Amino acid sequence: MEGLIFAIVVALLLKIFVVEAYRIPTGSMENTLLVGDFLLVNKFIYGSKSLQYLPFTDISIPYFQLPPLRRPQRGDVVVFEWPGDRDQVKPPEPVNYIKRCVGTPGDTVQVIDRVVYVNSKLVPYPAGVKFDTYAIMPKGYPNPQIFPEGSDWNEDYYGPIVVPKKGEIVHLSKSDFLRWRIFIDREGHTCDLRDTTVYVDNKPATTYIVRNNYYFMMGDNRENSLDSRFWGFVPFKNIVGEAMIVYWSWDPNIPFYSIFSKLGSVRWGRIGMLIK
């Protein structure tokens, strides 16, 4: 019995601090990752966290984080806790997403004719990038769902936008209030507009100091991905880990009672595939 308890404790610690399994639920990362892929995620590399929620609940609890071996870099495929829709301070429940890191703190991200530029340099398409159509949304036709609220951008012509960096000073005014309102609220402060004056924590403010480092995430399935273009930046505290390897893959649409069809759908060529 003691050996079993010890094994359970070790497995739990490994899951919390080192590596965790993750299943791909949507097609936002096709064709790099497919629905039905099962991954191992390296939690240690970005700094593992202790439990953030009471088990089997959405109740947050105090936690600590180990020092990261390194921070997320451009091109990493990252699992993170979704920060919520564009106009939400926090999501209704914790949900993990997986996307590719496109911008790191301080980077300027821009999409021109579906091509991503970071700091004015072209970023080559990932090997598995996918577009469902050849129709490109023209410049000057804003998508009302795009981040930040009030911008005249769309998913194919986006930015330029600077990814916030800890310690950066941003200027606040009536004209850019919508851009920063939810961002500041997500950092744990209040932001209001009264007449023509911006108030932070009920005090008039013309500037705001960013408290955290942020990242810009995009799916490889560029036309079928709700990502930072739609809901904003991901703070470092939300990062879970880096996707490492596909350890299993099959067709999730086949029910388990069709066991032979289910086993016949195993994508053997993907098992053991390193994620790049």
C-alpha cells in the first residue's frame, strides 16, 4: 500500500510540475496539430506552477511558480490559460488553449495580406499553416470582433500593435480608452472614462505602467483560429507549458463502441512526432 501511495504522489507531482497530457479539441492549429492528437506538454521549461484551483472546481487558490528555464520564444507552440473574450475581464471558467507564439514582450506585430511581420521583419509561415480559402479580407474593412475594441483592423490586415512589456508606460486618453480598458482591468485595476478623463483605480490618469509581460498567440489554421487577434494578449502567468510530442492520435469522431473502426483510425505516422 505504501508503494502505491508513493507512486500516486510521484505521478501527481510529475503532472503538476514537469509534464502533462493535453488533447487537441479543435482545428485551430491544423495542419500542425490535428483534432484527436494527444500531446505531452513540458511545464517545467517555462516555470512550473503549483495547483491554481481546488481540485474538481474553478475556485482559485494561492500558488507559487518555479523560476523558468527560459521564457516563451517566437515560434514555440504553447499551452496557456485563455484570458477570456475580448470584452471579458476573466473567462467564465478556466480553459486551456494551444497556439503558436508570434510576439514576445515589446515586439511589434502586424499582419499584411495574411503575412505576419514582427518588428517589421517577415515571419515565414509555419510548415503546417493552413488557409481554407483564397479570399482575403481587404484592408479598411474592419471586423467588429477584432481586438482591441474600436480598431479598424481585420484578421488579414491587423496592426501594427505592440505586445505589452513589464514596466512599459502607456499613455491614456479618451481616444484610446477602449484599447486599454479591459487590459488594465485584467491586471487587477479599474479603468473608467468620465467625460474626457481616464480614471485608474478612481484616480485621474494619463499614463499606466504595465505590470506583467505579455505574448501574442496565433493558430496555424489562420482562418479558423480565435486567437490574440480576437481576444488580446496572454500574460506570462497564464502560460502552462510548451507542447513537445504527439504520443497518440486517432479520429475523435468515431465512437468507442465501434472499437475496430476506432482502432483502425489510429494515425500511426503521427505517434512520436515532435511538435515544431
